[in-house]
Amino acid sequence: MGKESGANMANSIRLFVAILAILFFGLQYKAWFSDVGHLEVLRLSEEVEAQKLKLALLSRKNARLATEVLVYKEGGEALESRARSDLGMVKKDETFYLINDL
């Protein structure tokens, strides 16, 4: 009866260790490969960095546009110049000549 009891105890320990190993590897899989795992965190970190770069570019563009708006609000000459060059506008008693360079 001593040998059977020892063999049962060894089998029980092996079963317990096997269950613990399965649980451990199952949790490790979830920690690395699930939608809240380590690889997803790395992917999201890269995405955040890309968004920060995009935000920096857009912030610079917004600052440039804000400066341009202030120039147009303050000075009539800049607005007139822009209207003449971009829209082809002319003053009232002014003659517009278009010369084509060939």
C-alpha cells in the first residue's frame, strides 16, 4: 500500500504541475497576443507616435494660416495683392492686359 500511495501522490503532483503549466502558458498567450497584450501595446505606441508627427505638421500649418489671416485682416495691400494675383481682379477704371509668353 505504501508504493501505491507514493505512485498516486507522484501522479497527482504531475497532474497539478501540468495544470499549472497549461494555465501559465494560457495567461502568457493572452498577455502577448490578445487585443490587450504586449504586441498590441507596441502597435498602438507606434500609431500614437505617427499621430504626434501628423499633429505637429498640422499645428505648423495652422500657425502659418493664422499668421496669413492676421496679415489679411490688418493690411488692405496684402489682400488686394492676393485678389489680383489669385483671382485676376482689377480695380474699377483699370485696364487689364494679359501677355502670353511663347
